[in-house]
Amino acid sequence: MKLKVFSSFEKNKIAAAGARAEKIAKFFETAIMRAQESLQVANYNWEAVQNERDGKYPNVSNMDAKADEETLAAQKVRAQKHLTHLEMMRNVFAVAPNLYGKCEGCGCEIPLERLEEVPDASRCVTCKNGHNGNNHKERG
């Protein structure tokens, strides 16, 4: 089940912000969809282990089921946290698409590749590493 990631109002704001904002929006759509799928898989696997534990599959030992249950419960939690984090960052982006992805240190646009890896990045790699000399600030 694919949920609507952006409202039509938000899509209009994003379109007005330009091509970069549209690329970021596409990233969020894809990332959230993948995170939803990962959560669904984690839930399905966890439920399967619950069934094994409850004796619906008698060929699986209780020790194996218990170990699987703990691992899958942790995966479920991680998947939910990741999805929640992406949705939170999507909301920040939707409110101000032309401000999202601007470096707090120098004002330049944070590369899309960095935002894809770290959606809540507030600094470009140069500023993050403390190398924000005059030449770097002039680029922003």
C-alpha cells in the first residue's frame, strides 16, 4: 500500500522551488516507499516467528524461534524509526522546500548525494569537517 507522500498544495510549493526541490521530493517519495516496504516485511517476518513460537509450526525449536523473535523485533523497531525519521524530514522539506538542504555554515546547497545519505544534514561536508575558510564561504 503506497501512501500519498505530498499533498497537491505541497507539490505546488515544491514545483515553485525549482528542479532541485523536485529531485529532493522524488528522493523522499522513493525513500519513504522503501521504508514502508521494509516495515511491512519486518512485520510479516515477526508475525511468522510468533506463529512458530505459538506451536503452529512444530518443526521449529523454541530456541530458534526465540532468537528469531528477538532479532526480528529489533528489525521492526529499526524499520519504524527509519520510516518515522524520513517522514519527519519530509515534513521539514515540505514546509520550506527552498530552505531545506542549505548549509548552516556557508549557505551553499548541500549536495543531493549527501542529503540522500543523511536527510537531516544541516551542513555540507566541508563545513561539517570544520574546513569552512573564506574561499568556501564565497562559493555559497
